[in-house]
Amino acid sequence: MRTEDVLRYRAETPGCADVVHFNNAGSALPPEPVVDTVVAYLRDEARRGGYELADAEADRVEAVYGSVARLLNAQPDDIALTDNATRSWQAVFYAMRFEPGDRILTCRSEYASNAIAYLQVARHTGAVVEVVDDDETGQVDVADLRHRLDERVKLISITHVPTQGGLVNPAEEIGEVAAEADVPFLLDACQSAGQLDLDVRRLRCDALSATGRKYLRGPRGTGFLYVSPRLRDRLEPAMLDLHSATWTAPGEYEVEKTARKFEVWERNFGLVLGLGAAVDYALEVGLPAIEGRVTALAATLREQLRALDGVTVHDQGKRQCGIVTFSTDRLPAADVKDRLALAGINTSVSRRTSAQYDFTGRDLPDLVRASVHYYNTEDEVRQLTGELTRLLS
């Protein structure tokens, strides 16, 4: 990515003038087209009425499905729009039916919300949750995954990029194994959508969930879901309304055939259009260019952090992305975050309660998470490490 391009993207991002933002894995700074889209819609809605404006803007809303489909190399009928990534993920997971002895395979880097859902379903149904081993690099051990497969495995559910580190799990290899075994593969792409170039055909996942607010730079309260025809034809959502199904007779209903069966009727259309604007912006920048820039900038940050006395970088994996996690031997993570914030540098903290399998297995302390994006600069990286050096001296 050229320097002049980075400067343009920064100029189109109002927040870059106010903060050094390394909390993109939490909620990235939106570009002006996203902000303008949402604000303009809300102003029009106030003048014209909610239902009336929604009818008038129906074609623009419909176009969002096409934008998300292009992002993932999918079809518009494969896409559902939701209010967050967890809701997207839950829509598929809770539509599945488990019986005693059924096995759910997941990863050590799994996210809390997903793991809690597994445990709830296991408690209520007698299904079994199994955590696949990591290999020597810290990513999912595909050989161990393959070894565990039998007729009782009903789901492979993996987090692509964990909340607590720069690891990128080998989703394409996992998808190949799942397809060979004819086991549904649910991929949590909450942290990878917008920073990695995703292709559901290459990934071979049956479902993929994501959010708008993180690396896609969309508004909060937005998310989306990809569900392949192969899987959605086998599932009926746990909850239906007059949008996801049609009440065809007093005692009958028909479920929507497309992925919209996983949606509900009510939504914030201004936010939906904001999500579409964010996806279109990312597509214009180019996901390969974004991935290259983010990966390189994160590698620079890790290198500089490793050069500091008393700082330990904890990222694992053969392949790494834009999330960088570290700890210090002098200050707890929360104190580091707070003191960096006083200097105008945004980071966040990853805690054990977000990833019990990983934190417990590696006996990790709370971690400072600094997640870079393509609008960040090398000077901002040096600013972070320079301020950290001052804090630890």
C-alpha cells in the first residue's frame, strides 16, 4: 500500500486527527462515508418517517447483501444481516440439534460467547464439547482434528482469529477436513473480516459469522452471516418471526428459503446502510492490500516490543495478523492501557474470562492488546513503543 494511499485513508478518517487508535479489534475508526451514510439516513428518517424512508431506500438496503456477498465470494441469497457477530453465530448454532453423545469440536483459542453456548447445549442435551489440540506453533492441529472425527461429530466450530492474539487458525485446511468428513463447519470470522481476504469457497465453511464494527470499520450494532445452501436447507432457526417465515394459514407457516431465515424483521436501516458503506469502502481499498499492510505493520510492532526490556509478546501461530498482545513484568495490563490512554493511545485488555481454554492452558496474565489497521502508521507504532518505554523506565 502506497504512502499516499495511507495518507488519503487517514484524511478520510476523522478520528486519526484525535487519537492513535490501536483498538481496531475492538471497534475501528469509521471513515467519513460510513459516518455520513448513517447520519444522513437518521436525519431523513426524522423528516419522513421510519416506514416511509425504509420503503424508499429498499433498493439501497438490498444492495448491502450484494456488497457482503462480494466481500466473501458468496451469493446474496447466502447472506443474512444481523445486529452483531454473536447474534449471527448463535442463529446457526442454536438451529442445530444435538443428542446425547454428539460431539462438538472446537479450538483452544475459542471465544467466550461461543464456548458458553457449547457448554449450555451440552448441559441440556448430553452432547460433548472437545477441544482440539494445538500444534507446535499454537494453531489448531489439523492432524489431531482429523484423528478425532467419527460419526458422532456433529459440528466443527472454530474461531478464525482469536480475540486474545495475532494467531490465524488454518481455516482452509480445517474446511477441507470438514468437507471430506461431511461435518458442518462454522467459522467465527469476527476478528478476520475486514483485515484478511476471505473467500468462503476457498475456506469451505458451511457458515461464517462477522461483525461490522471491528476491522470492517462499520457502525456498532451491525453484523452479518453467511450460510451455504447445503447447511441452511437442513436447518430451521430456533426463533422465527414474520420476516424469517410466512404465516400461510391459521395453523401453517413456511420458512424463508434464503439465509434471511436467520434474520428478524426489525432493524436499524441507517446502520445497515452504514455497514454497506463500510464493506464497499473496504472493497475499494482492496482486501489483499489491507491484509498486506496490516500484517506488515503488526510484524513491525511485535519486533519493536520484543526489543523492550520487561515486555513479552504472546502471539502464536504459523500465520499472524494485525492483533498484537503483550504483557510487562512491571505493570499490569489494565494500568498499561490506562496510562497509554492518557497519552492519546487507544489499546485494550484481553482477560482470561474471554478465552478460558487458552489463558488457562498457557497460564497467561491479562494481556495488553494493540490491534493495528491500514490507516495506522509506522510513526504511531514508534509512538506506542516510545510511550511504553517511558512507562517502564
